[in-house]
Amino acid sequence: MRIAVALFPRVTALDAIGPYETLQRLPDTTVTFVGHRRGEIRTDNGELGLTVDKTFDEVTDPDVVIIPGGVGIIDLLHDEAALDWVRTTHATSRFTTSVCSGSLLLAAAGLLPGMLATTHYTLMEKLAGLGAIPTDERVVMHLEQRIITSAGVSSGIDMALHLAELLTDTVTAQAMQLMVEYDPQPPFDAGSTRKAGTAVQERAAELFKLKD
């Protein structure tokens, strides 16, 4: 099983690393980080470096494609090399997936026309403008089309567990969950706009502006 995770400048680290930590434990599986050019890229706040091991041209037919999100995804929406890679790999992949704003790239590549899809809660209108139908579901699976999208950041782990089950079986996927001890017990119940109050959402908006 060959899994390709796209990397680009200003990617959100957990979008890529959450699925990686889950899926790299599957039997007979390799995970390759791919991008425009080999070498280090910096994540969204510039404080963490991740390494692109192979270029898009070197990885053309992976079994699984994972497109993480991050503020840098906006630069890829008109990047023909990235868009062509998404289209080309999806033609032969078993599954093409996204985390957070990564679904914007799938939509820009024409993979989500009129389809339900999810993304970070701040980008629902942007996703709609690219032809998809936004939903606040945590994971959206279109098995016939071989596409899975997941919402913001931490939801990539949920997506990866669904994917692990599809690629293997339920017991193996549950074993992956156990191995990473993914047993969420957050101290607060504010992980979605349906749960977070006005003050929390306003503070989050302020913090987003500070990061930009």
C-alpha cells in the first residue's frame, strides 16, 4: 500500500502528521511526503519544518492520496502542477482524501462538483464557491467516487481510521486506534461551532487574525 501525503509551505502540521501516524502502522504500507520539490518546507506558523521526500513527478500513481490543509493551500488553488497531480493521481488511486482546507484543492481540481464535502468551519463559503456543497459533518465519504473529506485539523485522525478500515478490516483499524491511544477525552466541549459559545468563537477569530 503506497500512501502519498502532499506537503507545501504553510501546511498545518497535524493535518499531515495525524493521518501519517495512524496509517503508517498498517501492514505492508509506505507513506511518502510529496511536493513541488524535495527538501524542507515550513508549516503554517513557520516554526516547524517538514521534509518533502519526493516530487509530484516522482509519485504519480499512489494507492491513497492525502491532501492536508493550512493557509498555504490558497496558493495551490491556481497552481497547475498541484492541480494536475491531484487529477492524475485520483484517476488511479483507491482513495483520494483531504483534511481541513485540503478539500479546497480537491474542489479546485474538479473532484467535488455538486458533492457534499467538509472543511474547516471558517472556509465553508470558500468551498461552496469552488462547486462543492459544504457540510459540518466531521468526515464525509463518497465511496463510489473514492473520495473522503474531513473537517478541521484533528478530524484527519478520524478520517485515517475510516480509511484504515476500508483498506483492511474493522479489527485492524481498531488496532490502529489502540496503538496511537486515540481515545479523546477533551477538558472542554467546544470543538465545533455547534458547541462553542459566542465568546469562544469570537476569541478564536481573534487568534486566527494573530496567526495570519
